[in-house]
Amino acid sequence: MRELFILVIVLLSGAVAGLLSARWAADYPPLSGAVQAGPWRAWPDAGVSDAMPHARLRYYMDDALPPSPVDRLELLAETDDDGKAFSADCVYELKGRMLPVRTWVLSLHQVGRADGVASAVLHAEDVIHQPGGTLLVRLARRAQAGNWLPLPDEGRIRLVLQLFGISPLERERILKSAPFTIHRTRCS
């Protein structure tokens, strides 16, 4: 009986250690093939046939399929430019230039939300452009003038930027420099 108990403990410990190490490896850039550009992280090769297993795992953990590497790029951000996690008590500004892609979608997700549906979405066709082609999007709990994505009352937040109809040259440029800066302007 004692041997059975020890066996069960060893098997459970191994399973927990395996799951935790896989989760860690999926978020660790060298093991998952992730590319970091400012606060934005992308897995550009997750959709190819010989992708790194941990790159694909990153998407499978969110019940999603990896994006096609041909004409789509997906970037995630969970922090601002200073590396601080998003807080629902703060106001953030995303600034950047017009992206040379067919279209794009910026969505805000609550991490761990059971249905996985975005809390708020902003499409390229719906944005108000600043003079000179600059884009400014505010994230805040309360309504903001211009382009605004409402923050949820609580929980961890993830921004997802999906770029469609992107050329290989532009893909490489975006993977080297952040498409939008993310600055915390104030907190309550």
C-alpha cells in the first residue's frame, strides 16, 4: 500500500512539473521562437509546418490556431513600454504610424476569461487618424475622446494586434521595431 501511495505521488509530481515546464517554455522566447519588439511579442513561425512545438503550444493554450505565416502577423502585449503589467486603474496611450498592411485589428482580452472573446475591438477602418498619419488609441476604464478601448474592471489584460495582408519586408520591419508604443499616462 505504501509503494502505491509513493507511486501516485511521483506520477502526480511528474505530471505537474511537466505541465508547468511546458507553460514556461511556451512563454520563454528562446524555446518558443518568440520575437520581442518593445512590449510586443510575436511567434512569426508558429504557423509553418516545421514550427517549434512550444511556439504552437502558445496558441493552443489559448484555444486558438497559429496564424498563417503567408499574409498575417499577430503580436501580443501584456505590459507597457516600461515593462509594467496593464492595470485597469490606469490610462494608456498607444501611438504609432499608419501600418502599411491591407487591414489590422487591435483587440483587448482579459487573460483567463472562460469564453476567450475579446472585451473590446478596434478595426483599422474605424480609427480616427491624427495629423500626419499618426494613430493614437487610448485604453481606459472611462470613455476617452478619439480612439478608445475600454479596460475591464479587473483582471490581467492582453492586447492582440493582428495584421492582415502584410508583405515579407514589412513583416521583418515590424518584428524589429514595435508597431505602437504603449505609455501609461496616469493612474487613479
